[in-house]
Amino acid sequence: MIVVGATGRIRGQRMPSAHAAVTIASMANEPHMTGDAEQLATIVAENASERGVTVATAESLTSGQIAVHLGAAPNAGSWFSGGAVTYTVEAKQKALGVPDVPVISEECARAMAEGAARVLGADCAVGVTGVGGPDRQEDQPVGTVFIAIHTPAGTTCEEHHFDGDPQEILDATTTRALELLGAGLEDAGNK
């Protein structure tokens, strides 16, 4: 597993990488959610195992929360290649080959997902970047999130605008990323 820049800031306080191990609360009351993170990670595990594909993560905003759930899912050692937490611009560029683009953008999320697949030797990957708050970043409002899914069929990206405090935004992002990854793997085909 590659971990780059494993500390971040929420509300001006440094968070150690262990913060990523926080239990993710169920977002079942949110209209865009179909299950909690643990259930969604199990779906990713089933889809990856059935299709014989490997999965990687590239996380900025979520600081490894997606990887925590994937690593705890069934048989992770057979399909989860690992993850990269690249919080700074420099880490994104050096570890994942992200070009000089705005960090809070579709282009960055796509490059993160594609870079994670390449660097970690995975067939599929998720890339997540966004603004957790409490302040705007790159003139983007708090809650702006880009989630990219890379599969052998190509790379897709969704833009979201989540409401809530920084932790609620991280949790919503983690859950939606797992949901999109599970769905993306349904179309990944067999290796």
C-alpha cells in the first residue's frame, strides 16, 4: 500500500492517518445513498472477485476512508491492490502523475483514478478530490466533490455538492464513491 501525505486538515486541525479508520456512519437517510459503507464495500468485493479484477484507490478529501472499507471487505487480499492518500498538490503530481490542473476538478479526479490504477497495477480504481470545509478552496464551495471511476472500459466522473459539516461531507463522499465503484465494477467484465 502506498500512503503519501497521510495527514490532512479539518477545521484547521491536523489529522493523523489513524483518523481514516473512523467508523463511517450510515447515510441511509440521504436520498442518494443505497446502503452504508460496509455493505457497499462488500458489493465491491463481490463484483471484483466475480469479475477477476483488482481495485485501487486515490484519495485526497477522504484521507483513506475508502481504502479502510475496501481493506476490511471479504477476501480483500485477492482483489484490493491498495491505495494512495495524496492530500497535497505535490503528492498528487509525484505519486499519481496528476498534471498541473485545478485540484478540485473532474480532470484531477480522473487523473488520480487513472494514476492509482497505473501505479498500483490495478484494473479499476476510484479517485476522489473535493472541498470538505470549512472554507472554500480554488473558488469552489464547501461540499464540492469529484468522484472518478476507472475501469478497463474507460474513466467516468461525477460532480457532487454535499451539505453538512466537514465529517458529514467526508462520510457522504466515501459512501457515494463506494456505491459508484461497485456499480462500475458490474460493467468491468471478466479479465
